[in-house]
Amino acid sequence: MKIVQLKPRVLSQKLIANVTPELAKAYNIPEDHHSIGFFATDNDDIAYLAADDATKKANIKVIHAQTYYGGQLCSWSRYGGSVFVLISGPKVQDVRSALGYINDFVENQSDLYNFDGDEGTSFYAGCIPRVGKYYQEIFNIPEGMSYAYLVGGPIETNFALDKALKSSDTKIAHYWYPPSHANSSGAVLYGTESACRAAVKTFIDTLKAATSHPLDI
């Protein structure tokens, strides 16, 4: 089976230079954050990773990020994609810069794949060398650590996750029980960069074997 890299896209984005107090209150935006930005992508995994990456480069905070039920196929509009993400920052330029970093990550740093071009075998498997502030906060990953982001179909993913953990000195920072909002499953593993890269390789190799022989036990 051939591994095919997919190209996710940012479908929509907007910036509010001076958010109203009522909307800021609704989202519990920090008092010193006056600007906010929204974006949506056609794959939810890349959106979370892009947001975490932006927190390493711009003075922003990820306020809200949520996958839509059923993913893009059940989106409320052609621009809604699979996920809604809201970020905030003290100044408009902070948020503008972050949206630029997010666009770059989505376009150039994705690890979204499938086998032989079959949409039914899509998965995300990538190593991030240094965790951002977003994942430090929500997943309690220590500063400076690396993480592996591993997501796919529930059965083959859980089979591959076990192999990945056995082959690397990594721990689970977060686990998505199946079915997730997008009917997938997966985990964020953390450790050294070399350990996380080993976990990614084993995950992909095992996923490939499991997908090639779905009924073997």
C-alpha cells in the first residue's frame, strides 16, 4: 500500500480588531486581550496543531477549539469545514500574525495521509519537536517536550497505538475515545523527540498492516 499525503485547507478566517465586551465575556477572553480571530479548516486535526504552533510564535491564546459532529460532511456551511477555532491577543497585530502562522502550518506542515488515495483510510501521524503553550495548558505536557499526534479509524488506530507505546518511551497526554466527534480515535503521546518519532513510525507501519488485513487477528 502506498502512503499518500493529503493537502488540508483553511476554508475561512476572520479577525476582529476590537471585540465587544459582551462577546469577550461569553468566551471568557482575558481582559487584556482586545482582538480575536476565527478560522476553520477541512480537517480538524491540523487546526489544533496549527493553533498550538501559533502559540509558540505569536502572543495569543487559544480560547475555543471544537470539532463539528460528523466533521466536514455535516458542516453547517461550505466554509465551516470540520472545526471552529477562536484565538485572542492583546493587539490586532498579535492575532493577525498568528493567523498567518496558522495558514503556513496548514499549507506546509501537515502530516495527514491515507493509503492508496482511499479516503476511508485517512489518518494523521506527525511528530512536533516542541510543544506549544496551548497543549502545555490543556494536556499538561511539560515545556520543551515533543509530542506525537496520532489519529485514525478507531479499531486500527487503537491496535497501532499499543504498538507505538511499546516501541517508544512515550506516555499518553490525551486520548480520544471512539467514536470522537469525527468518528475517529487517537492519542497525543509525549516524550523526547526521538521517542516521538519512533512512535510515529511504528504507528504508521502498524496502521498499514492492520488496514491491509482488516480481518486478521
